[in-house]
Amino acid sequence: MEQGEQGGPMDGFKYKKNDDGTVNKYKVFCKICNKEFQFHRSCSSLRYHVNAKHAFAGPSSLASGLRQTTLDFRRPLTKSTSDNLTNTIAKWIAKDCRPISIVEDSGFMDVLQVASQDSSYKPPSRATVMTKIHELYENEKEKRKEVLAQVNYIALTGDHWTSVSNNNYLGVTAHYISDTWEHHFAEACK
């Protein structure tokens, strides 16, 4: 431990030295970015600084006294949580028509790491997301087939159109009334 440092909540910071070599116990410096702070026995502004500016700093950068405020000391996600997150990402991309390449954005990775509180989390690859989207589609298609197989009467409406690039599309919507007299519909595009 360097002269002028204190254990506990002050780890990650060092006291400023005066010109004459003595320690100024009212000013501290961040060990990572050397930013100077006033210190009056309260560590809340120091913890805030670490959370806001150095959330992904490695364990070698910060001492153990601030470990609860850094993400590197969190447990990695369990396999089931990671799989659930991958499925949720795939649903979001499919439902909101986001580009698959979004999983490669560094900002997206940062958001997921903060949200999951696991700085080692890496988003799924494009191939994994595409596979999940196809699995989700097949599962949803099977569910709809099962529901429609139990319905006595179905009304179909179709919508055919051609895109600007001369591709033909057909949208079909199946409408039906349930036994409790609720209107339902299922859509499909080809």
C-alpha cells in the first residue's frame, strides 16, 4: 500500500501529497484516471465516480474495497439466463425488424453487460440469432396450426401485392370466433 492510502472504502483512491511531502487528507485522486476529489470522510462521491466512469475496470485497476460497485466481480450469467437473453434478443430483432448486425455493435454489448451485471457477457453471433429466429418461427407456426385445427369455422382474407423490386407477396389472415365469442386472427405472409 502506498503512503497516504487507506484500506476499506478508500481503496481505488490515493491521498494527494502536499509540496512538502506531507499527506493532504482532504484531497484524493482516482488511481485509474487521476481525477482529483475533495474528501471529507464520506465515500459516496467516490463510489459514484467509480460506478459512472469505471464500471468495467478490471480487478487490477480497482482494489477490493469497491468490488460491489464494479461489474468485473459479478458472477457470470447462468446458462439458462444466457439462453433466455439470447431468445429475447432474437424476438426483439424479429418483432421490431432490427438488422441482425446489431449484435455486433459495441454499444449494444455495453448495454447488455450493464443490464446483466456481467462484464464478461458477449452477445450471440449473427448465426446464433438467425437460428433462434428460425426456431421461434417454427414454434409459433406449430402453435397456430394447433389452434386453427380446433376451430370449426375460419374466414380467410388475402392481400396480394408486388414490391418496387417486382417481388410478389401474399398475406393471408385467418379470422375465427372462439367458443367464448371472442374474435381471434392469425396472419401469415409468403
